[in-house]
Amino acid sequence: MSSHYEKYKETIKRVFKRNYRKRTIWVNEYLSDKFCTYCGESENACLQFHPHEKEIRRTTRKKGLNEEARRDILKLMKTSKIVCANCYLKLENEIIEDLPI
């Protein structure tokens, strides 16, 4: 392990965590005025992007916060329906009908 990393190990970890939180907050802020397409649920913690939830969350964690890095994520968000976790499961199990975007 390099001496530079050893010297700044804690700072590197702190910056990484701070940036990770900022990316997570950005997605939650996007959902702040949204609600479930099916039942109207508006609690951020419950809302997901159907069908791209996993890809959006995974990509958000990896990419930066600048406009260029967000472009692909925004495209996925705009082609997704906002649904609550409960309705997401119902859609995945074909209990409710998938509506066009």
C-alpha cells in the first residue's frame, strides 16, 4: 500500500462517503414532488423507478454529480414510471397491469 494512501486514508474515506451521500440525496430530491402512478403514495422512501430502479441506483452510486455524468441517469428516470415499492412488486408479479408511460 502506498504511503500517500496510508497518510490520507481517512480523508479519502470521508470524501468518498460525502460524495456517495450527495448522489443518493440527488435521486431522493428528484422524487421529492413525485407520487406513485397507481396508488398515489408520495413518501420518498417508498418510491421507485419502474422498470429501471436497479440500474438507476447502481449507476448513480458510480457516476459523478456533474451534468454530463447525470445525462444517462436522467434519460432512464424519464423513461420510468414512478411507483411505490408495493406497486412495483405487483407490476413485477403481473398482479396489476403495466400502464404506458
